[in-house]
Amino acid sequence: MSLDYQFPKDFWWGSAASATQIEGSKNGGTGKTIWDHWFETSPNRFFDNVGPYQTSDFYHHYKEDIQSMQKMGHNTFRLSLSWARLIPGGEGKVNTEAVAFYNSVIDELIKRGITPFVNLFHFDMPMEMQEKGGWENKEVIDAFVNYAKTAFELFADRVKIWFTFNEPIVPVEGGYLYDFHYPNIVDAKQAIQVAYNTMIAHAKVTEAYHQYYKGKIGIILNLTPSYPRSNNPADLRASRICDLFFNRSFLDPAVKGEYPSELISLLKEYGQLPEKQNEDASLLKNNIVDLLGVNYYQPRRVKAKENIPNPYSPFMPEWFFDNYEMPGRKMNPYRGWEIYEKGMYDIMIDLKENYNNIESFISENGMGVQNEERFLSGKQRIEDDYRIDFIKEHLKWLHKAIEEGCNVKGYHLWTFMDNWSWTNAYKNRYGFFSVDLNTQKRTAKKSALWFAEVSKQNGFNV
């Protein structure tokens, strides 16, 4: 049967999740992360005062969940390891209970015909490492490299696709610029140093992997295309600088092995360059990624500054642009994000034209909706046609990118089942499966059944 949208053979159909958001930090033996500490000290910062202790309890339900993934036609699934679970405190003795758990998860995925993609860091710094300064401290970088080497030794015989970081810019933005993640520092100079050191940690882990292993290692970046309000030179410059800060600051060193010269010049002009070592340039150049994961949720729309920033105010990226609300834009009102499906295509074309058409895949895309129980039907399932439409419209643009020669290998939804979302807890639900937090019962939503058909057919009709 011919389909309107047929995807390439062996296309990766699946979903993604992270340790802290599904495992439950009070389940099994584990060390403390910054999220446990922050919840203990400031529970009011979390929606409904719900913290990371229980979450969706994948720790005890993983066999059931992976069986459901298989039924849905998943051939791939991205999970993360918890550094604090595998090595409580971030350095020292390996937790054998954690090794047994992750071995069981990996083995169960493989048994069900699902290729595990494993990510090493998803926002969950061990608290003891944060107390040392987190990514500002070179000792923490060394500890992270040792943790990565441990993970490779334990699991690389079966895991052939690895990622160093998920959305490394988010801890920078949240923890050091805009106060929505711990350690709640607002200081651009520290933020830039943290961003730089994160990429050095990434390169060192990539080097360690390539030295001994034959699989692929990459990074997951949330790319948000920066669209100018108009073709006026001032608006174009605003969008270009926005792109430098929020996309190319990680994309270029990861894929090209060097930072954009315009970004270096701008940071130098304003006295914001990070401290670096002489060997860093060759380290980055020699350890580019094999594979790029792209998380795409929304675009950025910007315009030239309306008012000149106060020269005595702290340096911020917003010195160079203002956000722009395009009239008539389509919105997800629950998350406050614009829905712009073509952005996914634009990202892939950019990777093709400017980044050597690197092998890539959509590692996250999804729609969070509040109070989804409103859409419960007589069949006792959530009729999330809005999510089906969201996925379908994005896949149409991804298909167009593939037809035009973009090196796209797959599509993963965020996420398999409703999970705990950092400070938002369970305010917005993203999953193919709903989770009853009182009973932990999982129920497939309509989108799960639709996606199962898409995976089975390797495509869909309009």
C-alpha cells in the first residue's frame, strides 16, 4: 500500500525520557541530586509542591512500560542514566543496585526489539558535585568523565548509541541566567563559563568513548530557530545574535569543533569571554559528534531593541534583541509556546547546508496539555486528537526535509508516559500513556494507538 508520507527504511520511531523525571529518587539506592535538595529547601518553587521522589515510578514498572513500547512499535528509546544513582555523590564507589537496574532495563529493551539510546546527563547534577561549583569546577568535569567511562565499561557491550548531554543550554539558562533551575544564580559571566566548561566535558567524554569503543556518540541540543520580525538589517542582526547565543554556542563546537568567530568577538567586546586552557581548541576540534539529536518545540521570534540597555545593568543576551510576538501565531496555550511546524524543516535544512549534513534525528518534540482528563472518553482513554495533529503536522515537514536530502534518521516524541516535569511537576501532560499518580496505572491515549500504526507502516496517510 502506498502512503502519502512514507519514511526511509529503518527509520527510528520511538520516544525519550530522563532518569529524574521517571525513576523516582526515593526508589532504590541513589545519591541526592540538585532537584532533591532544591525540593527539600524550596518546595514552593514546584507546582502543587510535587517533587522528584516518586514521579512515574519507572524504577518498578519498567518491564510493563517497555512491553507497552514494543506494542506501540517503538524500535528505539532514549533514556538517561542518573549519575547520582550510578555513583552516589558523583565520585567513588559504584552502586551495584543501580548497575543491576540499568542492566535489566537495557536487556529488557533489547529483548523487546528496541534499541537503547543512552544519555549521560539530563539536568541532574549530584548535589555533592554542585557543592563543589558544578560545571564551574574542573574537578567536576574530571568526575563526569570518570562517570562516563564507568558507564561505558558497564553498558557499552550492548549500548551502541550514546549522548553526553541533553539540552546543555538549559542548566545554563535556568541555573545561571533566568532563575528557573537550581543553583538560582543570575550572572552571565558564570553562565558563559558553565556553558564553555560543559562543552569541554562533552569533548573529553567523546574522546574517551572513541578511544575504546566502536559505536556512536553525540549530543542532544534543543534548537530554536531565531526568526526576525522583518528583513530590516537591525532585525536581521538581532536574530543572528540571538541564534549565536541560543543555538550556535553549542551547535558549532559540537558539530564543527569550534565556536563562531562573531560570538567570540562579541563576548570579547563586552568582557565576557570564559577562562580556557591552551589545549581546549584542539580537544574540541578533534572530538566532534557522530550523531546529533535535535529537540524542537518552538521557534524564537525577535526584533531589534526598542530601547538601548542601561550600561550599568548586568550583561544579558537580551541586550541585543527584543522578543517579538508575531500576529496570528498558533499557540499551545497550556505551555505558552508557539506551534510552528515548519521550524523543524528549517533546522534540518540548516544542518544540511551549514553543518555538513550531519546524521541527525528528532530526539524530542511534544505537546504538553493541562487537565487532560477533560478529554476522557467512554472508552476510558484520553482522546488526544490535538496531539495526533501536532505530531502529524511536524512529521509532514520532517518528511519534506528528508525528501530534500537532509540526513534525518528518526523521530522521538517527548514522552512515552506522563512524567514529572521539573518545577512544573505534572501540570502539563506529554505522554502517549496517561499515568494515574495514585495507583501508577498506565493507560494508552488515542495518540499511542495512532503512533503504533505509523510505526508499523513506517508512515501515514493524510
